[in-house]
Amino acid sequence: VLRRQQLEWSPANTTGDELFWECATADASKHDSEHEAAIAKTVKQQQKQEQRALVVLRRWSNSVFFSTNHVRELLSRFKYVQTSAEAFVIIYRRTIDWHGLSSILFDLPSAVVEVLRRRLGAANLFDYGAAVNYYECSLAIPEERAVVLRLLQCGVGEPGVNMVDTALNGIAFGIPSPWLTGSCPTSGLLSFFYCREQATIDKLKAESELLHPASYPQDWVQHAGKEWVSAFKLRQIKRKFQVMHGNDPRTIFRIIDVNCDGGVTRLELAAALRDINIWLHPTETTALLATLDKDNNDFVDEAEFVLFWNRTN
């Protein structure tokens, strides 16, 4: 395409100019190929380094235990999905304050978490003592149905509103009572937020500490109530945009702004969210638009979207 565009600027009867542009295009293609080869070589070297680091980590794990602070530090050294997942697999059963692993899982890239779900299973990753989180459970997988059943039973016995924004295949859904006895469908994707009151969190932590001292990190904090859900949704939206479109908010804004008028309307925002498998009720989409729309003009401009991106961690 570059060569064709450049030759369009050359008069048809000027053979010298055409030859110049052909040579320039060839040089550019050669430079691009060399650049891509250098990147590929660098990536290969980094992957080899991470593989060697995994060998060392396995050796360590035979004789030492880890805290969640160690886990965070170690995982930060792995940049690739497979090596990050393998590092977590090696150390997660050697972690002393293991209730803190749920917050680490929350911070890992979704691609890494998906690998861990396949390798370890949803039941092994589920932590009853630190269950406050967002869940997407495939009802076709027995382990994930078991997690849903456990949380349903917990919700019945715990005070307050527990399961928030429940949806089946992206559509708002009220869980029927027969599900409590295990009579739930064996297909579909169930998503929800599980919430707890502060008293319940404190009680479960105290009970667990009696049986397993130091099983919670000293600085461990879990969100109480359901006020955290809104902030979580913004973070979830950002992370899914990153997976689909990369990490440049201006580029993502231009993808969302379908008609290229410099502003994202409620309909455009809803369509963009559906593209990343986030289904919001119309009132929720309106509320999200209001959160992003700082000057209250009923649409989000690029500066407002960048502000949301930079403030959402």
C-alpha cells in the first residue's frame, strides 16, 4: 500500500522518479523487516529468561514458603501469560497468608486468570473466607456450578444483600429458589457480584484465624457492603477494553465514536460495551454515561474518556 501511494505522486513519464520511489519503498520494507526481527529476538530472549526464572522458582518452592507480598513481587517479574500462570501455579499452595491470593487474582490480567481457571479449576481458586468479588461462572462446568451453589447457600445464611447485578447470558436475572438445592441449568454464563457486610467479613476472618493463624495478610482489606460495585464496574470495563483494543485511551475512544463526531452517546457506549461482553441495563448505561460525562452535556468527549481511563486503576 505504501509503495502504491508513493508511486501515485510520481509522473508516469518520469522513470527516474519511479525508480527512486521503488528503492525508497524497498529500503523502508527492509527496515521494517529488520525491526520486526529485532523485536521477535528480544521477545524470545525474554521468554527464555522467564523460563529460567521458573526453574529457580520451582527449586525455591521445594524448601520455602511465601507471603502474598512475595507473590506480588515475584509475579511482577513475569510479563507473559503462560509464564505468569505457571509461576502462580508453583507458589499458590506454598503461600502462608493464602486468603490474600484472591486480591492478587483480581489484579492479574484476565488472560492469565483464564489460564489458571483451566489449570487449577474454579473450585480451587474459590476462597469462601474472601468471597467478596465479581464472578462469571459457566453453568456447563460442574466445578463452576458448585461455586455458584456454595455462594447461593452462603447468601441465604448471611445478612444483607449478597448477590448483586445477577445476569444470565448478559440479561438481568433473578435466581429461582430451586437453584439452592442444585437444580440449576447446565448451560449459560451466570455473572454477579457477591457482597458481604463488615460484621460478616470480620466474623469469618476471626474464625479462620483460629483454625489457621496468619492465613490473612496483615494489611488485608475486603470491601464491605455494595458501594464498591460501581467502582469495580469501571475497572472491569477498562480491563476488557484493554484486552480487546489495547492500552491507548484515545485510540479506543475513536473506535467507540462510530460516527466520528467527537462525542460518545449512550447508544454508542452501550454498543461498545456489548462488543466486550458487558451488558448493562439501560438505566445502568445512563448512570455510567453520567459518571463519565463531567460537563453534563449528555455525551462523553475524548478528554473525559481519557480522564476516566487515567483515574481507573
